Amino acid sequence: MAMTPDISGVSVRLLREVVGLYPEERIAQRAMETADDILSEYGSDGLRVLVMVLTGWAAVGIERHAMTSHRPPEALLDEMDLLRFEVDPGDGEE
């Protein structure tokens, strides 16, 4: 996809902006603004590419963190799941 390099660059810029951003609520706001920009410029295919790229970055980051912390990736994902329940203490069903 010709748009993939452009959107990959957008994803890196987004991550540079949100890593360490405070208050944390601003992370979601900035992500939504970026998604709106991608949708406006590239349409729904652009959003799909953005999800693909960000998922790739997340997977690599989790794998690296697992290696350096000598923990299985599943343990890190379990922690993320727990944090999700702290933010939204619903019953866990979608």
C-alpha cells in the first residue's frame, strides 16, 4: 500500500507526542485527533493501515519488554488487561 510509509511516519510522530504526556487523558485525545486526520486524508483504508502499524509497534515493544524483564509476554498482557479493568471496572464483556 502506497500510503503505508506515510502512515507509519504519522504513527511514529504520534508516539513521540504521547509518550510521557500528562495528564494521561491527553493521550486518547491526541490519538483520536490523529485517527480523524488519517480518516480525512486516507479514508477507512488509512485507518486500517494505522491500526496495522500501531499493532506492529505494540507487539515489538511488548516482546522487547518481555525479554528485558525476563517475563513471558503473556504476563505483560495480563498486566495490561488488569489496567484496563482499573480504567473501566465493568464486567469485562464487550
